[in-house]
Amino acid sequence: MRILVTNDDGIDSEGIHELTRALATTGHEILVVAPSTDWSGAGAALGNLRPDAALGLHRAEIPDAADVQAWALDGPPALCLVAGRLGAFGELPDLVVSGINAGANTGRSILHSGTVGAALAGQNFGISGLAVSVDAGDGQLLDSDRWRWDTAAQLAVETLPLVIDAPVGSVLNLNVPARDRADVEGVRWTHLAPFGAVRATITAHDGEALQWELTPTGYEPPEDTDQGALDRGWASLTALVGIAESWPSPPVGDGGADHRLDVEAHPVPGAELHHVHRVPDGALDAVLIRPNLGEAFL
């Protein structure tokens, strides 16, 4: 299997170096295509693609992994995946592994994560993916030597067979606590937390610039959420779907005389717009339908 490795912290991040070295021991073919600079917070953006301007690209080297083909691209992580799936680096990758991100990607804020965005871009191209992030322990933000890249890389390798055996187009979001591997409580399936450990706040606005800070929320999430599990020393796994259609729940009917009214009251694929149709909001009483990830992408 050919695995494309990318991240949003850039090709020089120790997180992607440690992840690449760990994946290189699995026997799979590893291809690294990562942003040349930091693209944190890019989500699944492709950047400003223009037919009259080429994107910078150069060969890179992963320390202690000289046999791994590596490239640095002047663009966000999702674009690195798209370029790989369009054949820019030879044989198409079968899987994408994104990370290791410096800091957890939990809760609804994963919408903005370039680490998760790359994995979801792969899903949109019909391949599965794993996004890997490691939590920040006390003082780690100021000391790069204290990040537990080793623990996150080991858990990524342990999780990889699960992703490979999953249905095509599956994406798992793995968050790892800042602990030795032996001290991690285990791995739990989790919900997305409604709030993360920090939130963005505007600290200054002078009419010409905005100053942002990340401040603690003080929120204690339930232990069955990604952030809650992480806070309790567990690694969390959450299965994600990036693009899904939202439809109202199917009408309940026996196909009799009232069946037409049921269909008329509920939009179905191919139905004409009717004044009684409401827009579904993606809530639990709706039906979410993934795009067909079939032969078109293979």
C-alpha cells in the first residue's frame, strides 16, 4: 500500500519526521508531501490556484529516513493530498496519514484543522485517512523537546491496520495524550466535544489590526468525548465524514392512498420543489447521505 504523509505544521516539523520514521517500519511504501511552511488552521483549503502561476516545489529530506521520497509544496495540506491523487508524484497513494499535529484537534474546531482537512480531502477523493494529533503537556508549547511525538507515532502505527481494513473513504481522527506510551490508559471511541480546551478570543482591535489569543475555556467535557477522554489520559478515536447531504427522515407510510402526501411533504432526490418542503438542518432526525465514493476515484 502507498501511503501519502502530510501535515499542516510544515515539512520541517518534528511531528511529521517522527511519524514518517514510524510508518517506514510498517512495510508500506511511504511518500511525504507536506507544506513548505506552516499552514495551521487551513482546514481543507486548496489555496489560491491560478492557471497562470505555478506553485513552488522542492525535494526534501526526512532526518533518519533517507529512503523515503519527500517533497515540500508551497500550499496547504489538502492541496498536497490532491496533488498526489492527481499523479504529481507518480503512482497514486492509497491512503493518507496526516500529522503529527502539535496540539490536540478535538471538538467542533476540527472544522478548521489543516491536519484533519487533509484526511477529509482524501475522503473526498475516495481514499481513507488517519489524522494524528498530540496534546500539549505543561510547558510544551514553549519547549519543542517535550512534545510526545514518540507516543503519538506509535499509536498511529497501531491504529493503521484499523484504517486499512475500514470501508474505503473512512477517516479516523486520533488524539493522543502527552504521556509515555505505557502510561496511556488505552484508546476509546469518542464523540466530538461541544467545546475544546481552548477558544479563540480577540484581545485587541485598533481599526487596523486584530490581535488573537487562545484562552482556556474551563469546560470539563464528558469522558465519552474526544477532549474528555484526552483529559483523562486516553487516546481518542472519532470517525469523521466531511461532506454529506442532509435529508429529512424518510416518510412513514405503507404505499397506500396517503403515500403521495407523505412524499410530497418530504423532499426526496428528484422531487420538484414544493412549498411544504423544509430545509433539513443535519440534526439527528435527518438522514445524512455520503457521496458515492465509487469507481470514479479509483
